[in-house]
Amino acid sequence: MRQKKLLRLFITMSTSFVLLTVFTPEELTATTRVVDPNKSGGCLTSDSPPCYTTIGAAITAADTATGDDIFVEPGTYQENLSLSKNISIQGRETARTIISGGGSGTILTVSGVNSITIYNFTFIDAAVGISVSNSTNVDIINNVFNLGKSLGTAVNITDVPSSTEIINNTFYENYIAILATADITIKNNILDNNATALSPGTRDMGLITFNLFNANTDNGPSDTDLQSTTNILNQSPLFVDTATRDFHVEEGSPVIAAGDGSEDIGAYGGASADTIPFPVSILSAVDSSVGPPPYQITVSWSENLSHLVTHTTTPGGYNVHYSENRSGAPYDTPIDALTATSEVLTGLTAASAPAAPVIDVARTEYANGTIKVYWSSVLNATGYKVYYRNIDAVPAPPELSDDVMNVTEHAITGLINGDNYEIEVTAYTQNTYYIAVTAYDSSGLTLEPGVQHESDYSIEETVDIGPVAEGLRSNTETEYPEAIVPHPNLPNEGCFIATAAYGYYSAPQVQALRDFRDQYLLPNTPGKAFVNWYYTYGPIAARFINEHPWLKPAVRVGLLPAVGVSTFMTRTTMPAKMAVVIFTVLALFFIVQRRLHRKLSQH
């Protein structure tokens, strides 16, 4: 009895657990949706995390209920976006994650939301950068707005309560930097070279604090009002380079540690600022070897003038990355150049000669004055040379060569029809070094270039080192070109039955028959007579076959014995031919003997 009660209890508890597992709602989990049209291997929504090629597609897919956020990789996105979901949108790198309006319209329209953050973007070329209406708790943080001084309003705020905040942004050369009908928090921003900084000018100055106003045609509020709330007036922020939209600031800038909480003012200050330095440019990369080997390359690059890189007491520096004979990240060897803007890469080596390629004789094609050859690829080869010489001409002409670069096929043209040519191929290589430079700062731990505290790679430069190393020659192929005279009703095809049946002159079956003609028919009088007869009547048969394509399979079947014999006679070695002949003779002898034996036994 006790065992039955325990069994019933176990069944009851197990059933309850299963029901709870099945019917309990799953916990809602936020999803980070990545925008990366240049993702290696392709960008798919089925990826983990899901990937999208446009910001608009990611916004459409985002789920407000789960609190999704959107993370945008560097690139220039020309989009006009509408947002009515409570989500966050973040760029990877402010300076290089750019959203353009294409010269008109509104880039991002926000309406009917109650919690949203937009940060780490650069907005350019539009009538309006961000338009916000009928929304609460909108945070616009760590962005750059550069719409054009005669064109755009960077941020347009209407029907929005004071819960909206514009913090740590940089506004440069806009028609109006901030247009707001309500009093909102405007803090730690740089407003430089705008036609109008704030509009309207009359507002609650207690919400406008720790900003820098410089070179604006009209600041909006009076200088007296602005100075009363810890704003900085009429001092250049010392941007690194506005032409390239590098709005990091140089050492000595008045915005450094001048914001609320001693943060930097502008797009690169505050807890949400991206920490990626602006990429540098390689100025030169040259072979500077003296009496090689060994070899060396001297690399120089532009200086990153951000105060986080050039800091007097805790400077950052530069890493030089390079690989031998392989382009792109990750590179094989990084060198810390510290604060220098040049570096000598030493101990470099020249290339070793590659192996010999192999000409694929079976694939060789022929045409009027042309022989096309194919060969195997060779490991580490950076190019190939095709050597050829006419062995029938008298006097013998010099050998010629074609440098065909890094391909494994080549059509040799300008040849004499009917003359035999010896053809050989070599592979060559030369060590090429692929070089890129990154800048890093000393304000935190670097992970990998373009993620945090280290810039993305510069544009890659290449330098060839040492002499070109050419390998041994391939096997020798001896072939000759010949004219393919098209029949009037067979354009671009030779007038042979086999060509008509197989569809093209370079078909291997056609080439086998051609080689048999050259090697076994043309050298003797009966063979030549047969060839002349075939050239007289072959075009007629070929035209008939092409006019009746349904005949081609039957003709191919009929040609199989001739193709088989021709392939055997032209593609096998002499020992193989002898072995088959001996086997055939013995087989015939055995068959004749058996028949004679049967006849004798019957009598």
C-alpha cells in the first residue's frame, strides 16, 4: 500500500512539472540586431545575432516588448528612417558610422516613443538630422551633426517634455544646431560654426550647462545668460580635422575635462562615448634595403592628433601590422612603434623558387594561328610565364615568352598554321608584404583594432621584396595551330562531322581524331587520300547534322569506335600499345585455334 501511494505521488509531481514546463510563458529576451552590409561571409537575418544590411530593416524587425537594441557597424548609410519603437540605436564608431540624408529630407523621425537612446553616429547632408515629436525620455548622446551651414537643422524637438536630453554631442556647420519648442536638457555639447546654435533663444538656462559655444553666427541665448550656467564661450575646441570629420580634440583644447563630472565636452566625452581613435593614413612604405639580404621596409604614417593619443604624460602610440604574401586582417606580425610615426621592418626574406607546373595536354585547344594551353596551379606562385618556339622554321627563331600573370590558362596567338611549336610553362613568385597601421590610446585596454582604444586598420599598402624567383619549366608540349575554315551554313564551327556531332572544335573527342589524323594518316599516301576525300564530303555531312540536331546523339554513338581507337593510339605509351597488340594477337590466335579444334573434332 505504501509503495502505491509513493508511486501515485511521483506520478502527480512528474505530471505537474511537465505541465508547468509546457505552459509557463517563456521569458522575453532582448535581441541585439546588427547592421553590417560589409560583413565577411554575408549578412543574414538568420545569423546569431541577426544581421541586416540597412538600419531601416533592423528597425522594422526590432521588438519593443523585448527591449531590442540595434548596433550599427561603420559605413555610410543613406536612409530616411522612422522610429516609433522603444529601442536603442548605437553606432560602433561615431566618426565612421555615418547616416546621410542625401542632401534633403529628415534622416531620423522619432514619434510616439517613451524611451529611446540614439548615440555614436555622424549625421550629414539633410534638411533635418533628428526630428522628435510626441515622445518622452529621448536621449541623444555622443553624436556628431554636420548637415551644412546653409542647409539643415541638426535636432528638431517639438511637443516633447523636459525628460528629453541632448548630451555630449558635437554640432558643426549646421543652419540650426538645436531647435526646441520646450525646455530640455542641453549639456556637455560643442556648438561650433553654426548659423544658429539654439532656437528659440529664450529658455530655461538652468538646463543649458557645460556647453562650448564658438564661432556661431547666433548663439541664441545672450552671452551673459550662457556664461551664467558654466558654458564656455568663444574658444576654439581644437578639432583634429574637420575636413575628414575627425572631431576628436587636440591636446590643449578647452573642452578637455571641462564638462559636468569633469568629463570631456563634445561627442567624445562621457560614459557612452566610443573609445576608438580615428584611423591614420600610411604616407609611404618603401623597400629601404641596403646590400640585401636581409631586406627591410620603411613605413611612415600620418600622426593621430587626438589628445588621448598624444597625451604628454600618458601617451598612446601606433602598431604596425604586416603579413608576408597575404592581404588583410588579421596580420601575422604586429610591432609597437610607440609614439613614432615611422618604423623599419627588418629581417624580411626574398622568395624561394616555386615548383614546376604541369601542362594538361588533354585540354589543349587549337584555332587559326592560336594554341591555348592549360596547366596546374602552383603553391605560392604569384604569376606564370609561357615559353614557346617554332621548331619547324629555318633558321630557328628565338624563343618567345608571355607573362600571363596569375592565371592557369593562356592563348598563344600570332602563330604560323601548320608549324610545330614547343611550349613550356614556369611559375614565379616574389615576396609581397602587406602593411597596415593602427593608432591606440592609453585610456583603457585594447581588444582588437576598431573595437576599443585602438583604431581600425589604415588602408593597406604593399611592398615587393627581393628578386622574382622563377621555378623550373613544366613538361614540354609540341603542338601546331591550324585554320578552322567555317562552312557557310556552320558559322564559327569547323566543317567536320565530329565537330558537328560534339558541338565544338575543342571537344576532347574531336582533338583525339585530329591527333590520329596528324600522326597516322597524313604521314602516308593512303592516309592523305582519305583525308582529302573527307575534306571534300565532310562539310556536307556536317551541315546536314547541324540542320538536324536530333541526329547528333546517334552520330556520337557511331563515332565511339573511331574515337576510342584514336584516343588509344594518341594518348597511350608505346609499351601500352605493344601490350594491347600482343594481347589482341594472342586472343585472335586462341579464337582461331578453338574453331579449328571444333571443326576437327566434328570430323
